[in-house]
Amino acid sequence: MSNEPIIRIEKANKWYGQFQVLTDVDLEVKAGERIVICGPSGSGKSTLIRCINHLEKVEKGRIAVDGIELTGHERKNVDAVRREVGMVFQQFNLFPHLTVLQNCTLSPMHSRGVPREAAEATAMKYLQRVRIPEQANKYPSQLSGGQQQRVAIARALCMNPKIMLFDEPTSALDPEMVNEVLDTMIGLAEDGMTMLCVTHEMGFARRVADRVIFMADGRVLEMAPPDQFFGNPQHPKLKAFLGQILSSGERQPLHYSYGSQ
């Protein structure tokens, strides 16, 4: 990993009207690092990662991605960053009128000018990577939620991004589908992909994260390696959050089966 951060966020502030959703957030991420962001609803987690590819704009502060400044909101800079940053959303966001293969080839063909044959070859490589190549000619409505989310991951990978952002990628899934998506994400982490993931899946955080970040009230209140984060939390709000989430049984540390279907 290079010492120069691939993502640099300095004193990021954002408001929705009178409500301040981010307050003086600082974060540096090195290439190849895996960051998990957790915290209660409304803490600013999703807003923070959406600022990294300019889906949301900070009003104060600085964001640079792979050396490209986003703070000035120049269109060419935004486009350049989005070509290098893949994003997977909670609700899949697949085009319902396109097949799985067409969903995966659309952006490479139109944004990067990749010829159809090459785009389809890349798409099939990544559909194989997420273990659903046999679904290539189906439409999203013919797939389970877990399969649709794996298509969304493959679609993002088809742009050959340097960074992957995940915004609660399992929260809309039925419990039995969660592990198949997490297994795919674990594989990406093991391949060295730079990843930022907003999730309540604490087992995933323990397994793959280099650092876990806790946010509340629009601020980063704690940031530490998983062993320290879970084993010796410092902030009272983090202690309360971990106690609540791990005792609820909904998102306890899970057993993963990466490599099995």
C-alpha cells in the first residue's frame, strides 16, 4: 500500500437546510485499505460515502480522490472520479428493462468507449466472479434480491474501479440472502480492493476491515482496528451502540462461507 492516501477528506461539513448532517469530518484512506463505517440511523454514514463520488456535495471542507479535487465541483473532476469509483446501493438500482449482461456493459461502452465484444467479455468475467454467469440473459425481476445485488457489484466492477463504495448493501435483503452478498464482498477485500462500506454487519467488519469507524450526530467519534474497536471501545456512544446491535441478534457476528455456493 502506498503511503499517499487515495481518499483525503478534510473538515467536511454538510447541511440539509438547517440540519447539519456532517460536522468537521476528517478521513484518509490508503489504496487497498478496507474501511467499515457504522453508527445509528441519521449519523451521516451514507452521506459521507456519497460525498466521495459527489452524489452529495459538501458545503465546507475538502475532498480529494486519487489526487482529483472534488471541492470545486468541476464537472470534469466529478466525471473523472466517478470513472474510478464504483458504488453499490441498498436498493440495487439495476435497469429493469435491460438484461443482466446489458446492465453490466452499458457504462463501459458509453463512458469508456469499450467495444461491445470486449465489454461483454469483461461482464462475463465479473458475473463469473460473483458466481452468477448463468443469469446473464435474465432480467432483474427474474432474480432474487441477493442475485440482484451481486449483479450490482459485478456492474460496478466492469468499470475497473480503483475504489468500491457500499451503502448498506445487505439491509434490503432477506436474511438468507445476506451471506451470499457478504461472501462476494469478502472476496473483493481479499483481492486488495480499496473499499468503504456502510453496514451493520459486525461479523463482516471483524473479518475484512483494516479500520472500523463509528459515526454519530454527523461526527466521527471513534476509529480503530477491529480488535480494538470491538474489544476495547472508548466512546460511551460506541459502547452503547455495540451493546445494542450485538444483543439484538439481528446483526451478530456471522459465520461466512466464502467460496461455497
